[in-house]
Amino acid sequence: MKKQKIKSIKLRDPYLGITKVIGGILCILLGLLIFYLKQVSDLTKLDYSREASKNILFTFHKDDVLKIGKSKTLNAAFESVYFKEKYLTNYSKIDYVNHKNLIKNINKLLKIGYSNNEINIILSHGNDSSVTNFTKREKVRYLEEFYTIDYAKLDNYDRYVKYEEETAEDEELVVLYVNLDMDKEDYKDATLVTKFSEDMVVNKHRYLDKKFVPDNLVNISTKYASDSDLKCSKVALDAFIEMSKDCEAAGLGIVINSAYRSYQDQVDIEDLYRKYYGQAYVDKFVAKPGYSEHQTGLAFDIGSRTTNVFANSKEYKWMLDNAYKYGFTLRFTKSYEDITGFRSEPWHYRYVGKKIAKILYDEDMTLEEYFVKYLDK
């Protein structure tokens, strides 16, 4: 009897279909991921952040952005919740500044009616707070009148307009004077200076409090001073000693007649002059306590060892030509009394450091002008 062959039955794997489906899905997802990463890479190569790139792709603006190219402001716009599609081209033509409310403020300025160029002017002359405040006012009609000047401040617009109307000065002088608070009354609403530095500015609108003492206050040897009690900041004394030695080598002699004065010293001087010359003289010629540059420890009243009238001495002429080489500037001159606020003092020299002193000398500039143009940002 023949044995019958039993057919083997292959059992079908119930999970095979599911596995294929999952595999297919994973392949699609992997493909999409690779495609997405490639799109992101195209944008990050132009310095767009991953966050901005994601939003660019999801809003279908990749082609627009690639045509525009690199733009920090556009990058910030796509990172911001304030992004407006209708302003996409505007963003790309506006210079980036690191302001917290940059895109929000740009939107407001565009809505008011400012052009891209006008917005660049506004952003470059203010910080985040001042630009935010500027967006709350009606459109300024002649923006370029003051803001073609690099150091014009957005916050000062109304003061510029008022001062120009009152004085009829040209725009550059208006900006300079207002930035120096010269549109305000002397000694009123002044700015307190707290930090000692070679470039510090003290005048009738910038003052020191009673407790201010300059850094590294040292005694001045009678070899260089007319009085044994004189003091100054060491950085100024070191520069003066170098200058004095070179002046002596030229056959001349200079001496420090006055240097650091404390707040109380200036009170005493004011009282003394009031006693002998009256209040009117004091108001015109004597700095109020806290407003004297001598309190910085960086200012010297310099005299000649050969004559009592310094302005007529050979030493004075030598100082005019050489003081800047040692970091000193003639602080109060006749031609700039309107800017410094003090009458001419041929003997009053101030240490500012060699770099600044050379700029003041080369450009015939006051320390106030330097402060406005380069420091007061």
C-alpha cells in the first residue's frame, strides 16, 4: 500500500502586511525629513536661523527668501510673532538693529507711512525704547532735517524743533547744542556723572556729587607744583611729568598752580570770590560746587616758571603746539566759549589721554563736541 504524500501548508504571517505598510510610511517620512532638512539647509546657508527657516517653509516663502538673499531683519521677522506677510519685501530693505521690539515697531512705522529709508534713519538714531515712543506720534514730515546728522537723538526731536525756532541756528549746531543740554538753563536739570574716566565731561550741565573722588589721587611733588598740598589723579600726573621734562629740555619751565579740588574746596572758593567780588561775578566766572572740572583730578591750572602772565609766555606757546602729544587739551578757549560754557582760560589744561587729545587737536574740537559725536550713544 502506497503512502500518500502530505502537502505542506505554508501559514501566512498576519503581520507581514502591517510591517510593509509601516515600512512604507517610514520611508515616506524619512524622505520628507531629508527633503525638509535640505530645504532648511538651503536657508541656513544664507544665515537664516532654524526657527526662521521653519516658518519660511511653512508659510511657503522659500522662493521669495532665496531671491532676496541674506537679510538679518527678514530673519528676525520670520522669528517674530509680529511678522506680516504684506511687509515681507520691506523687512528685507530695512537695516537690522538689535531691538527687542524691532519687527513690531517696523510694522507700526510702515503703517504710519514711513518709507524704508526713513525707517532706517529712525532705527539708527534711537534705542528700543525711544523708537517705541516714536511710533506713538504722528508722522514727522521733515525727518531728514535733523537725522542726517549721525549723532542726532530720536528722543530729542521736539527739543531740536523748539531750539531751532528760538535760535535760527543751522541743524548741525541745533543738534550739538541740544545734545549738550544747552537748551536748558545752566546748572538746572543737569546730568550726574558718577564714573571716573579720562574722557569724563564735567561742565554746567554735567556734575559730580559731594562724595566724588577721582581714582588714584596722589600728592604732587613741589618739583612740579607751586604748592606742597596739591593733588591729582596719578594718570594725569604721570603724563604731566613726561611733558614737563620735555618742556624743560626745550629750555622752558611749566608748573602746576592748581589741580584737584574737592566739592568743599569749590564751596570755599565760591564763598571767597563772593566776599570780594559779589554774586554777579561768581555767577559769571566761578563754577558752582560739583560743576568744576578740577574735582575730576584730571585738570590743571598751569603756569610759567619765568613769567606771571602765562598767556604771554613761551611756555604757553609751547603748550599750544605740544600738550596734545602727552594727552592734554586746552580746555577753555575764546572761540568756543559758547560750547564749553566757560570763559577763556589759557592756563586750564585737562588730561584726556593721547588718543582723544590728538583728535581734539587735529580737528580743532572741544571735549564737549567729542563727547556728543563719539561717546554719548
